[in-house]
Amino acid sequence: MIVVACPGQGSQTPGFLAPWLELDGVADRLAAYSEAAEVDLVTHGTESDADTIRDTRIAQPLIVAASLIALEALTARAARRADGIAGHSVGELAAAAGAGVVAEVDAMRLVGIRGRAMADAAAAAETGMSAVLGGDQDAVEARLAELGLSPANYNGGGQIVAAGALKDLAALAEEPLRGTRVVPLQVAGAFHTSYMSPAVETLRSAVAGVPASDPEITLWTNRDGSVVDSGRTALDNIVDQVSSPVRWDLCMASFAEHSIAGLIELAPAGALTGLAKRGLRGVPAVAVKTPDDLDAAVALLNGEAK
């Protein structure tokens, strides 16, 4: 079983869409995606600076669009389709489209709404996120609770992302638990926590009118790492996940239980293959950052990787 992984916010760099625009048909697809998401993806994916594309309203549509473009290119070149797919955070919308749960244009419309709603929720309070590297999970959770912080991402490999008020994150960094390192993240707010509750309701209203089909390939959810068989359940989980923790650790555990033979991370790639090195030791992984990486991904998907 070969699994495709769709990354979440924080993986993009300035100009990262430029190489993809050299492929036939990509400009037209990005134009359609831009209209659906209400974001100029071409300009922001080729010309905008790092601060601009970190804006949640822009970052989320850019990430999902890049994953869908890379998936289309991969599928067109390979002899077969991937066996399964999963997304981290906003990447779940790309995964839903990749699994046939929703049309690509609907995924882009929803990610535009999601990005705007989460940005608005983040603007209501001074919050942020920090990665806690190392340490015992129970001890880290207890320390976060003591400071009034929430675990937003369980990324596996000894990495938990804490989220909450900036002053509380500062206190965590000033007195980290023994054996841990705290790394502030360049994000706009405390995503995947109760601070995002207003965005949940906005997205729930938007999802209600979107047609959903059951997944055509194996689809995992960030909710608890389980396989989702119902398209409507998949969308409901994506809505709820805006204010609840991302359990990528449980997704990777489920990948291992399914004996996956390889992992392909779609653009803008890098973060999830890095986590896989620790959480899925021995499983070949390819990060598709540019079209130049497609040959290695195709070889892995076709069972030809050396």
C-alpha cells in the first residue's frame, strides 16, 4: 500500500508554485481554483513574500491548491493510483478531493472560507503556537494544562504543538520541561483549539450544501487516525478538526497497522516526510516539492523504487 500525504500550514515558501506553472494545464486549473477560493493563487504562489503567504487567508488555499496540482501530475505520470490518502490539518481538504469525496473546486471554495474564518477568529485574541520537541507526552500535557495551553497537534516522533495565549507560550519557552525544546511557530493564532470555535460554525454552514461521495480510496482522519468510509463523515470531521487537535501521530500509527510500503508527500512538501523518518522508520518516503521530484514519486508508486 502506497499512501499520499497532503501537508498543512507552514510548509510553503515564496515562489513555490512557479515550477508547477510550467506544466501543461496548471495555469488554467489555478485560475479556476483562484476564483473558487477568492485568492489570487498565481500571484501569491510566485511573487508574494514570506510574510504575505503566511497570512492564513492566503496560506491555506495556496497549500491545498499545490497539493491538488501535484497529485494530478503524479497520477497522470504513474501507472496506477495511490492506495490511500491523508491530510494534515488543512491538508485534509486536499485529501478529501483526492479521495473523490468532494470536487476539487468545492475543496478550494471551502478552504477559502476556512482560511478567512480562522484568520478572523485568530484576530480576536493574541494567540500563537509553539512546537514542544522531546519529553514524555503525559508530562508535556500536564505542563500545558498548568499554563492554560492546549495541545493542538500531536505530530508523532516526540513532537507536540502547544497553542494558546502568547504570554502563556512565552512562559512555556522560559521554563521548558527538562528534556524538551520549545520552538515558536510562525502562525497567526491558536489553531485547533477552542479559540477557533467561531470558524467551526462558519465552515459547518458552508459544508452543509456541498455534495459528498464516499471515498474511492482509503482515507484517514486527523480526528483519531481511523479510516473513514463515509464522505459526509469525512466532511464533518474536517469541520470539527478546526477547533480540535490534529492527531497525525495516530494517522502514522494506522499507516503502520496497514503495512504501508511507501509515503508520498505532495507539494509544498517536507514536513510530513520529516515526521515519517521518526514515526514510520524504514518506510520509504518521497517529498514532492517541485515537478523534478515526480520521477522518484512515480517510481515509488509503481513499485520501481530502488
